[in-house]
Amino acid sequence: MSPSPISLVIHATHEAGLKLGGIGAVLDGLLGSPAYNANVGRTILVGPLNPWNGVEMERLTAPANRLRLIYSSIHGVNQAAPDLAAALAAIEDGMHVRLVYGVRSFGAYEHEVILVDAGGINGEVLNSYKYYLWSRWGLPCSQHEGNWEFSFYLNAGEPLFAAVEAVTATLSPVADRYIIAHEWLGLPVVFSALLRNEDRYKTVFYAHEVATARLLVEGHGGHDTRFYNALRIAVAQGQRLDEVFGDPSWFYKHAMILRAGVCDRIFAVGDPVVDELRFLGGVFRDKPIDLVYNGIPAAAISLEQKLASRELMLHYAENLLGYRPDYVFTHVTRMVPSKALWRDLRVLEHLEWTLAAQGKRAVTFVVSTAVPTGKRADDIFRWEAEYGWPVGHRADNGDLQEGEVGFFFNALAPFHWGRQANRVILVNQFGWDRSRCGQRMPEAMRFNDLRIGSDVEFGQSIYEPFGIAQLEPLSAGALCVISTVCGCVGFVRRATDGLIFPNVIVADYTRLPDNWPLWSPWDALQIDGPTRDGIEARNSYGVAQQIADRLPRNDGDRQRLLEEGQRVAAGMSWEVVAREYLLPALRKC
């Protein structure tokens, strides 16, 4: 007999109103899946809203966001039933906040959304709430309230929960209710629910990362090589993170994460996140943690589609470089340290000799920008005409910004000295069509062509709780090159029953030479940047050889990679995640 549907699930997240990043992709996948909607009667997304962010407000009501407003004191909209409108207005008056209530589409389904502008929240309401958090769980709000991000999400907890109660007032008292806090940003809604009635809601903390671990990995030159070797030995010897790395209680995200143990259940997006949570110690050492992976696209793509998209990519490369390469490699990612773009170059350095010996050439498109909204199209066209963007770049005119500057001048420029078989092109723009990327891009080119037409997708991160982007081209028959610290590795192994899978190459940059024994986690702390550089130079050689061995030589090879990729991707779809991971984990609460 099938279990009865869950009455209500609240998703507390900073991406409730619109998609901004990874959690938005998770919500799109889960809330748009038939399995989820067949088993959850009602879903409400809740989160804070920043009305002073003009881009965010513009995107919120843009047609592409598919949000239909029902009530909004910000937008002057009131199409709610009189009783509900009165209840929402009373919350606004009493707490000095502004609410938005509407319905947003996720695939073929619609779900409710509640947003709050709590920037001017009533001081008595907020201080009472902070006192409760300190007296109940020791959360030192006064220590962190000067941090804008901490206060932005904490202030939203009380009004959001009050609005949830107003919107669900007609729900049966015996209905089963869940709150999923996506990351520490959603925890204030859980805290508010527990303040009223500890038994009314079943609560879940969904760890899409462990912010403390990210801080330690990104903030030291030893990166993942240092951190995960220290973690491995420390957990085996019974030591906690603070005993090895020092007390991180000064970090506001860490302070919030430590209180996530108040939830009935913990979900982790990948196997490394489970280890990182256990490493925190305390309640996390024995708390039940369920793996709820992310899903990946599982589209049915024909060889004809693959070849057509690949032709567009080759044509674009020829327009930029003056010659037609044999292979197209890609890395679609954010311009942040955790994505370890320099590791692509490490591998390509080794691959240079193999390709040159075969008389082959490859182009790698790194599609990454420090400006999520991208550059103005007019600027792109002008830079293209003036100095050949995106092959050429400048840092004094708005082209290269923040991390893009260092990557282009300190990494790409030296890499190209003497290279013949490999060229790397930084496309620091949001979007992948002629209107956004210039006249030399084929008119028929679209973003799907970037994913379908790729022969290799890189994603060798130093910190990657899951890594959806790394596997997006899997169903298109690309070779996906990921690192052992990517959470998706565990999902791939489950989907392939642990067998050798030719489409995925796993790079291990935490593996030390055999003559480097570590006896304690403090030994691992001695791994610095130069040491890691040497290990990367050594271990990336094997990655390059695997790529060289598995690159498709003809359309028959491409067909086999397509079939294998689609077979495995089907076992990693959002439908599978909802049916086999999320819903069973929820029912354990």
C-alpha cells in the first residue's frame, strides 16, 4: 500500500521568490517532479525579500519568474480572500513588516510563496525573539547582529512563520506539517515554529553545504588536500573540528549551524557533507543524517542533436581562433575559489603533449563571470570589435572584474605560452547566444548547445557539496571530470552500482604520495599551498591520461558515450531523488 500524501511542506529558503543559485536549481527540480507533487498535498516557499535590490525586485515580477501576486503591500496588490488579507495586514501592522503572497510555477506545477521585507521590524518583537534564542539554545545574537546577512535572515523568522499560520489557518489541526530549512538561512523559521509548539511541525535541516568547512577549505592554501586529510584522521581518532582547527564560534554561519541539531532530522546533499557534519561533533556525532542528493538533467538526446550542437561549438571556436579544433571542452561555473579553475589548466598542461602527438587540437570554453547578471550586451559588442573579446580581455573598462582579472592574467596568459594543442577562452558573460556574446557566435547557438556539444566538462572543485553543473552534460555523452570531494561522486557510484563508468573521471587531489604518512590531523595541517601545488601537478597527470584514453574518436564512440550517459543520468534524475531519497527521508521524521 502506498503511503498517504503529506499534508503540508514549508520550504524556508533565500531562493523562495526567485532562482539565484544552487538551491534554486534544487527547488526547480524537486518541486517540479511528479513524484513530489503526487505525495505532497500543499507546498509553501518562504523567505526574506530585499526591496532595495533593484535587480532582484525586477526579476521577481518578470514573466520568466512565473510568479503571480495575490497579496503584496509592496506592489499594491490585494486579490486575497478578505479574511486572509486582514490577517496578513494585521501581521504587517503589528510587526512593522511588509508581506508578499503569491503562487509560483515550477515546471507543470504551482506552489505558494510568502516573502517578507523585515528591514523595519518592530524592535520589541525582534528583541523578544533574540532573547528566546539565547535563553533556549544559547545563540549569541548580540555577537552577530552587526553582520547584515545574519540579521537579514534572522529578522524574517517571526513574520514569516506568522504569515504561514495565517495562510494555513483552514488546514486541519491533525494534518501532518513539515518545515525544511534549506541551509542556515532557513533556520529562523524553524526556531519560530518551535517557540509556539514543539510538536506542531516536523522539522528538517537540509545541509546543502557546511559553511564552516567551506571557510576552512577556501581560506587556506592547502585547500581540500589539507582539510580532508585532517578530517579523515581526526574522525578516526575521535577529534572534533574545533580541536583541530580552533574555535570558529566567531563565524556567524557556524553559530547558526550548531543550532540546526534542534531539528528532528538532518538531510545532507552529499557524502562529504555527512562527514563534515559529523566532524562538528556534539549533537551531529550521533544525529540521524539522511542523504538527499541533488538530481541532474536526464533528457533523451540523439546523436544527431549531439552532432548539431557540437558543430555550432566548433564553428564558434573557428570564428574566434581562425581554425577548427578537434575537441570542445567546457567548464560552466561561478567565478569563485572553490571551483578551482586552475586545475583545468593543470590537466590541460599534461594533455598538451598527448594531443600534439596525435595531431589534434582542443579548445576549452570557461564560461564564468564574477557578475551574476552579466555584462551589458552593448559593451560586449564593442569589446568584440575593439580587441576581440572573449579571446582578448582588458581590466580597465568593466570587462574583467574581481576574480576574472587574476584568472585571466595570472593563469590563462602564462598557460598559453608555447601551447599549440590547447587554447582556453574565458567567456565572462551570463548567457550563451549572439545577443549576449557577440557577432562571432553562430546565430543558432543557445545555452543547450553549450551543454550538449561539449566533449569534456571540467569540475575539479576544492569544495563542492554536490555539483549539479559538473554532471549536466552527462546525458549528452560528455566526459565529466570531477574531484573526489564533489558530493555527486557518491550518487554516481550508487547509480552505477560501483562499477567502472567511462563517462565520469574522478580526480583525487587529496591522495598523498605513499611515502607521506600522516599520524595525526595536525600533521595534515602542515600541507600548505606549495605542497598542494606539487600534489596537483602529480595527480593531474593521471586525469589527463584518462581523458586522452576516453575521448571519442568517431561517431560510434559518441553514440556509446551517449547511451551510457543517458542510462546513468536516468538513475540520477530529480524524479528519482524525490521518490527514492527525499520522500522516504521525510517520512522518517
